[in-house]
Amino acid sequence: MRSASERGLRIVGAVAGGYLLTALTVIAAGAVLARLGMARSEAVALSSMLGFVFYLALLVWAFSVRPVARLWIVLAAGVVLAAAVIQMID
């Protein structure tokens, strides 16, 4: 059985970290799609809708991955990558 601190870290990572990663990914995807020629409103709508699916998949994965450190490493790497894409596009 997992310890209480490990469960807490997993919950915070899944909910807060997953939300942050999803928000940045939606912003980056909308910017990239708009830059590739899609109408800005359609790019924002599409990336927002896909964000719900991404967040759900991230939540499920966060509770299925074994080491909690892997969860935090993937979340941190994803946030850095999404932020870099946003910086390059903007």
C-alpha cells in the first residue's frame, strides 16, 4: 500500500500539474495551428476540445504510473516543452 505522502504527491501532481500542463499545451496547440494556417477561432476551439481529452488521459496515467517521481519528471518536462513552444511561436 502506498504511503499518505505518496498519495498526496500523486493527487497534487495529477490535478494541479496536469491542469498546468494541459493549459500550456492548449495554448501551444492553438498557436501552432493558427500559425499553420487554420483560422484562429477554429484553432482555439479545436485545441480547447482536445485539451479535455488530454487532461483526462493525463489524470488516468498519473494514477497508473508506478513511481511518483516519474509523474513529476514527465509533468515538468512537458511544462518546459510547452512553454518553449509558446515562446518560440510568440
